[in-house]
Amino acid sequence: MPKRNEREYRTMPVMQIRAAEGEAAEGQPKSYRVRGYASTFNEPYVLYEDADGAIYEQVDAHAFDGADMSDVIFQFDHAGMVYARTSNGSLTIGTDDHGLWVEADLGLTEESRKIWEAISVGLITRMSFCFTILADEWDERKKTDTITRVGKLYDVSCVSIPANPGTEISTARKAFLDGVIREQQAERLAAEARAKKIRILQLKAKAARLRKG
């Protein structure tokens, strides 16, 4: 079982994001808007692989029913500047048959323009979300864990995904992240690694119990 109330991060290849320039009022500049999916439903993805094979995870279509999404923020790589948030109406989040959709008005700052342009030309194409798990179901035959209930959604982020996220910083990120943000990101990556290791051990123990039972 996952450790309850511990923040987890998911970045999956199937996530998508695209830019859409907002409508402008007369005499006013256009806003920078982005939209996409931060998660998809009922589409298994590899959580990890080892000598015993792959362990998969998927998100149930009703996992976000009742989840706390009262104050979710939109960031880049889960760190640094907050570009939009649900509490002030600049970020809208909902679900449909495909997954958890996101639409954000990034504002009119120079940083917002840079992120919007990076998304527009396809330099940033993925999304991720930070959340807690309240319930899941393990399928031993399919080696798949299904997240059935999300407790709280903390943030949705557009993300860069280099082959090794700890080895380089993308050009878009260099444009506006300083040393403090890099330090925060390093701490986040370390926390993700620890959380993933714990979850792997928990899933292995769960599978072993089911085999014995």
C-alpha cells in the first residue's frame, strides 16, 4: 500500500500540453494561455522495472472524485514561480473521459511569455502533477496498481524530461531559474527518488502477501 498523505509526482509520456493565445480586450495585450492533460485515465504506464519485470500503474477514471483541488498551482517542473492557481481563477482543472485536463492563464509577465513560447514551439510538451493517494488496488495478474482515490492535488506543472533529469537544465529553464530554484529542484528530485523507492518496496511486499494468500 502507498504511504498515505505523502506527496507523489507523476510524469507520463502520454501527457500533453499545448499553447493557446488568449483573446485580447480592445487596446490590451493578449494573455498567454496553455491547456493540456496532466493525467490520463485507465492507461497503464511503467512505474518501475527490475530483474523481476515491470510494475505498472494507472489512474482510475473516478480517482479525482471528491479530491481536494481547492488551491492548485501551475508551475514549471514543480518549482519556482507560480504562473496560475485555482483560487484566483487563473487555473481551471476538470476531468473528462480522457483524463485530468488543465487550462491556465499564465498572465503577461516576461517569464510567462518565455514559458508560453517554449510550449508553442514544442520545446516543452509534457505535464506532471503532485498529489497524495488515499486508496489503490493491486492486480497481481497484470502487475498493475490502480490509483482509485486521490486525496489532494497540490500542483500541475509543465515539465522538461531529459534522459537523466539530474544531469542538465533545459534552455527554457535557464532563462528564468536562479540558484535558489535549482537547489529547490534538487531537493524535490531527491524526495521523489526516496518516495519512489518506498513505493516500490511497498508494492513488492503487497505482491508477496497476495501470492502467499
